[in-house]
Amino acid sequence: MALASVIGIGSTRYGILPSSFIELIIEAATEALVDAGLGPDDIDAFYLGNFAGDAFIGQNHLASYAASALGLQGVPSTRVEGACASGSLAIREAIFAIKSGLYKRVLVVGAEKMSSLPTAGVTGVLAQASHFELEVKAGLTFPAVFALVAQRHMHRYGTTREQLAAVAVKNHDHALLNPKAHMQKKIKLEDVCSCTTMVAEPLNRFDCSLISDGASAMVLCAPELVEDYRSDVIDIIGSGQASGQFEIFLNEELTSFPATRLAAERAYQMAKIEPNAIDFAEVHDCFTIAEIVATEDLGFFKPGEGGIAALEDHTRIGGRLPINPSGGLKAKGHPVGSTGVGQGVEVITQLRGQAGNRQIKNAKIGLTHNLGGSGGTCTVHIYQRR
Amino acid sequence: MALASVIGIGSTRYGILPSSFIELIIEAATEALVDAGLGPDDIDAFYLGNFAGDAFIGQNHLASYAASALGLQGVPSTRVEGACASGSLAIREAIFAIKSGLYKRVLVVGAEKMSSLPTAGVTGVLAQASHFELEVKAGLTFPAVFALVAQRHMHRYGTTREQLAAVAVKNHDHALLNPKAHMQKKIKLEDVCSCTTMVAEPLNRFDCSLISDGASAMVLCAPELVEDYRSDVIDIIGSGQASGQFEIFLNEELTSFPATRLAAERAYQMAKIEPNAIDFAEVHDCFTIAEIVATEDLGFFKPGEGGIAALEDHTRIGGRLPINPSGGLKAKGHPVGSTGVGQGVEVITQLRGQAGNRQIKNAKIGLTHNLGGSGGTCTVHIYQRR
């Protein structure tokens, strides 16, 4: 039996948008409700995934704030936070609420309005997702964390500058097929490799995901009720979450995130499948190296072979195992609290066969991987077309 | 069948404490784990209720941060936020996780470190729980919101200055019996009534709850497993949550919080009991008027009779229906994210017969009521001695 089934999805475009935080939420949620054929009165519970609305927009108590704007009076409304994994944690709480038998139809929204602050301010807010006293004050913001990961991966496995670049080039190409993606710009491998705008060596500006505004939404229901609502049913068949070391320096090795491995193991076990059953995945490519590490940790490629797979185009749409058909955090954009829900929306869109020019053929099972902080929070969800 | 059972509780003292945020969490969680006879390895999932750690201590991604410090590596760890109701929302998510059948033993911690900021800074952070653009910028911080409620309650029902004062006097008296309470000071009715240090008329400094540091914790387990762990079993038999209007000005009437009424209705229905089955309650007395309104909304007293009941000592320990035996937010203290869990810890302590000098005789069923913002989020939990 599935954990929950998806009856509606919606998403704003990701990008630097004129919409306010609440307008983003209303747009995504309304699209999902319309897609499900439901109104606010049909919703039993509401979960909002958001990382740092209080810092970005000066407003807190955000689930209630959004519920009021969405006309969800009376509906239990709860905000869930787990850094960049906030969105997928909200999905998990919705799953628990449904599987508990206490609720039938649950709305999940992930949202973040980041462009309200200048870039330096955004970096400061994001840095609060890692250990502020012990790491950030020593200069270890996230680009630096993932630069360490990249350096170590290159040293241990011989991962190359070209392999990192291949991830960026592919995800930009995918985003060009996604009208809701933030970045709409083709880039060339040689331009990425020769870029001298270094962020944290070896990561240059092409290796980094984007600061974006956006919201994504889905409506989940109890699996046994789904056929009352729609015929093209997508089930969530696995959900794994794990905590890793909060401080990156406590990890024995930087070339793998133990919490990703554990979350994946749990999700695969729940779904009763192996990694080779996955047709495509949306993974947490906050930096190019993060996609390479994720595809290894998720069991798609052996350790050290993620970069090779990217450079050999196995992870492109049309390749053996398409990764981030949406464009990923790198090019679709990364409105932090929205990302985990947005990944789900892309997977569901693909499984329904509604992905247009970026449609993956015969996609039956898709996976999402969402990572918070320096691997402190990881989640894996597995979706299947019924 | 109960929703979940309680096998461990713990709490720091509430007050202006030297401990850091993480030290507070470690103290409360360790006490709860020891009480349950469990170690970190026995915990399947962890929920942290916290309102605004990022603003108060400059650190976010707080569930992972705490999990790492608690030795909960690998354990799914999720922060839940609902303003002043954050703690009780964390309890609810733990209930769902258990009732889903996916987890057996779940640790819940509520925590807030508020004294890291000066009072004006705290007021600014708290104000983000109400509508910042439309209300706070117009001067409507929480003391002002509850002053409006008090004014209207006095106008409509004839509630008096003395009745408000009686709540404060009683809760100070109760706190004197609670070694973990923030405020340890007897006050007199006439001093409260004649106080000229006005906060927002008619509320003076004695009508307001405290800015406190603190953490409280509980370990929940599946009801069918509880007897493996302990013989003095407390069950959670009802849990209700509701959203109200986020903006106070959208409410038709200020003398009642519709979300409290709805949450209570849901909890009573789930527990299959009426309000008169409740032996005592911990309610959200962020201001004296809030306790009066809560005792009416929860069905303990008729509208307009809550103040009379307080003045006639019906709500004292030893009275007909003791309210806030712990001292309440008013005198035990109000470390925002901790409060909802702390209310539960008090109720469980009473039901176990471990409340010492403040023990309520023959207590079998206790209720907690936790309110976030201007009534935007309300929860009610009902606990029963098995």
C-alpha cells in the first residue's frame, strides 16, 4: 500500500519575482487545488515548508499567516523547518497525518521569498543553516563547505573540473525546456571550465545554485480514496529521512553524506525496490559537486563514478538515468523552502506525462532527494505511477 | 485507543538562565530520556518545537543542530513552528508519526532562549507572530492585542480589574509551589489593581507573562507498547488543532478565540468526553485576560463567567477546577517554543501524582491549551491516567 497519493500539483515560476511571499503561496496552492478539483473547504490539514521567512520578509508564524490568506480558516496549519530540506519535511508530515488515519486530504506548500534581501544578506541567512558559532564565524559558509567536498572528491576519485562543469551545462540545458525555471541560458563546457569568477575554489559561479523566489504545492490524499478524485494516480511509495552530523567537521569523510545514504536506504526499503528501479530523479544540486555526490549516495553510480556519468551524458534527458530534468536547483532555481516540494512537482509532472519538451519517456518511478545544511537533514521520496 | 502514551518527561527550570539554547535542550531531553529509561539509540524520530531561534540566537536548522548535540545521528529530526503554540504542534506531529505506525518511540522537545536579546528586541521578534505589515506597524503588538480583548470583555460582560488581578495572584501563588517556575514572588490583589506601570490599558505589568528561557521534553510511544516501559501510564486521548483569523481585526468578536473553541471541540470529540470531565488544565495565559477567555472557550465556564470563577478561587489548586497549577505562562514563565511541551509536562506530573506541594488530588484527566499569535494557531490536548 502506498503511503499517500497525489491528487494535485502547482508551482509558480522560480526566479526573482515581483510577487510577495503570500502571493507566491496563493499562486502555487490555488494551482494545486484546481488541479485536484478541490476548494479550501475540502482540505483537512495544511503544512508549510519554509526555512527563514522571518529573516527574509520580517514575518513569522507563517503557516497561520498563509492559511488565513488561503481561506483555510479552521484548518490545522503547521510550519515545518529543516533548512533547504524544509519542503520535503512538510511532505513527510503530510504523509504521517494521512497515514495516521486522522486526515484525508492534506495541502502541502513549500515557499521562500529570498530576493527581499541583498545577496550578502541572503548569504548570512543561509549560513544559519550550518553551525554558526563553529563554522560560519570561521568563514565556512555553504560555498566553502561544498568546495571542501569537491576538493576531497577530486583528490580521492580523480573527479575533474570538466565533470563538475558537465552537471552545470546539463542542468542549464534542461532548464531551457522548463518554462518555470529561473535560469534560461545555454552555457558551454569550456566557458564553465575557464570561468575565473571563483566563489570557493574549485567552485566558480557556474557551479552554484541560484537565489530564487518561488512556491510549489501539492495535495495529498489517502491512497484508498484517490480514485474518487482522479484517474492518473501517482503514489508516494517510499519516504526516508535521516539526520547527519550538523557540523561538517565531525564527518569522517567528505565525499559522501551519510544521511543521504540512510534516508535512501529507508525509502528504498519502504518502497521495496532497489536503486536500479528508479527511472529518473530530482536531486539536491545546490552545487555541481552535490549532484555528483548525491547520485553516488543514492546508489545510482558507484562512488567516484558520478562525475564520469555526468560527463558521458548518462544523466541527461534521453540518457540512461536522467537527473534533474527540471533544471535542478542549479538552473530551475532554489527558493529554499520550496525546493523539496518543487522536486516532487517535477517528478509527478513527469510521471503523469505532462512534462512537454522535457518529458522522460516511459517514466514509471521517480525519486527526489533533498538535503539541508551540510547534510544535517536529508530526505528521499519515491513516487510511482499507479 | 489512545493516540499515544507518555513514557518520559523532563524540563529545565524556566527563567533568565545562564544555559545556552543547546544546553537547555540537552538538560530537558536527557531528563525525559532517563525518566523513560531510554537512550538516544532507542529514539525513532525527534520533533523540536521552536518559534524563532534564528532571531534569538542567530542559529537556524535547529532540529538538526539539536539532534547532533543529543547524539541522535540518523534519527529523522524536524522543527515545527506555530508561534507560541510551536511546542504543542511538535507534540501533534509526534502523535501523527506514532499513529501512522511508522515510528514507535518519539522524542519531543520545546525550547526557546529569549534572554539573548534585550527586551525591546524580544518584543520585536514576538511581534512577527502577528501580521507585521497590517498590525505591528500600526502599533498592535501583543500587549495591545490582548488589551483590546480585555477592554471588549469588560465592556460586554462586566469583567473587572479585580477579576484580571485574581488570575495573576493565583498563578503567582501556584508558581511558589513549583520549584521550576520563573517567578517566585507572592503578589496581592490590591497591588495588582493599583499598579500604575501600564503596558497597554487595562493591562499593567502584573497582567503580562514573562520573557523566559527554558526547554521541556517528553518521550511518546505507541499505546500498545507502553507497558514495556513503565507501569504509571499516561495516555494522550485527544488532540485538536485549529487555525483562526491571522489578523485580529478580521474577527467578528474579540471576547472569544474561535480557533480555541474549534480545537477544543475536536479534542473532546476525539477523547469522547465533555468539558466537565476535565479535572484541571494548563491554559495559555500569556496575559491574565487570555486565561479568562480560554476557560470560557474551553467550556469550563460560560462566556463572561471566567473572571468571576477566578475571583471566587474556583480555579485555584484545591478549587473546583484548578487552572495553571504550574503557575502558567504568567508565573511559571513563557519560553515560547517550550510552553506547549511544558504544559504537557505539568499535566503528566500531576496525573502521575508527582507534583509535590502543588499536587491536585485525584487528578485523572488533564487538558492543555496552547495559543499562537492572535489566535491564529490553537491546540488542545487531553491526557488521561490509565
